[in-house]
Amino acid sequence: MKWRSLQESVPESGTRRLYEIYADRKELIAKYVPADIQQIHARMVNELKESGMAERALRPGDNAPEFKLPDQNGKVVNALDLLQRGPLIVIFIRGRWCPFCVGQMEAMNAIVPNLQKFGASLVGISPQTTHQSFLMTAQHKLNFPLLSDSGNSVARQFGLVYRAPEYQQEVYRRAFINLPFVNGDDSWELPIPATYILAKRDDNPAPSARIFYAAVNPDYTDRPEPADLLSRIAQALS
């Protein structure tokens, strides 16, 4: 199945809420994806919820890990440099093969001008290779850095990494989702989708950041609304 960009599917997509976009994609999945495959993905989500990973991940008030990662063009992006300008939204996604990740990135892309008015920055982070990030950025016309987190090293510091079990690996293979190729390693590890807002710490003489907001959800079909994140940014600056 080809997952169309938001521009292809709905011309006025910039005015639509993310949950509406996701509702459309869930409808397509219910229509075209076999029930047994849907049940396997639901099983994985339930197992992640029961594991308590989301509750153990970094949360508001925690110090944010420092990180430097290459963007889609191979340029190294330093989170602390971005934080000198203002708040930083960090979104962990699974990869360009995930229709819900694509939908979220395109929806976030629509609010980039609003973020710039606040002096805020946005980065997406995934375990996919730099080349895959380049392809995703070009295909979906993203106007923000898409960083490649090789081996999920940064996602691991946030407490987000899990290994796809064998039963889900088999489904991915049948759907031609070759994670070892896409991610450049054979670990079959992915991050739980998560959205963070980081703010520079003013109580520390050394450059550092704290987590102002966190949304970590094993259910990859449920992610924060971009408009709500804008409200959070305004709150962080107040």
C-alpha cells in the first residue's frame, strides 16, 4: 500500500487535526490489512503498555540527555545549540515506513512557521539511516532536521527502546519492511513514539536542558496534536 502524503490525500490538510488524519489511516488499515495482522500489532502495543516502559521513560522535570546527531544531509545537529535560541521539540519516530510517523511529521511540518515565531526548534529522530532520512525529507518536503539515531543511542538514553519480537519481525518481513536495511543494523530495535519539549536550564552555569513536556505512548496511532504543542511552547516561554 502506498501511503500518500497529506498534500496528495487532502489539499487543506494543514487545517486538519492529527486525530482526523489518523482516523483516515486507521480506516484504510481496517479495510485493507488482514485482521490477523492487525491483531499482531495490537498484541505488541499491549505488551509494551504492560511492560511499563512508558512510565519509566524520562518525564517532565528530568534533565535531558545532550545529543549530537547527523541530519538528512549528514550535517551534525547539536541539541544544545538549538536550545540557545529557544525551546526544542524532539519527536522520536519509528521510520519512513510507518504511515503514522509520516502523518505526524507532515502535520508538524505545517506548524514550523509558528514555531519559528516563538524562536522554537523542531527535530525528528529515528533509527533509520541518513539516506533513509534524506528520502523521507525529500518525499514529504519536511522543513526541519530529521536526525538519524544509529543504534537508537539517544532513544535509549530517554528510555524508549524495545526490540520487535519474532512474531512482529515476521509481519514486517511479509510487508517488505526490512528494518536491518532501513536502520543499518540487525538489532530489530525501535523507539516507542515519543514527543518531548526541552528547555534550557537557567539554574545551571553549564549548558544543559530540562524536559518541560513529555508524551510517551506505546500506541503508535496516538500522538500529540501540533496545535497543543504550540500551546505548550507558549507556556514554556511564559
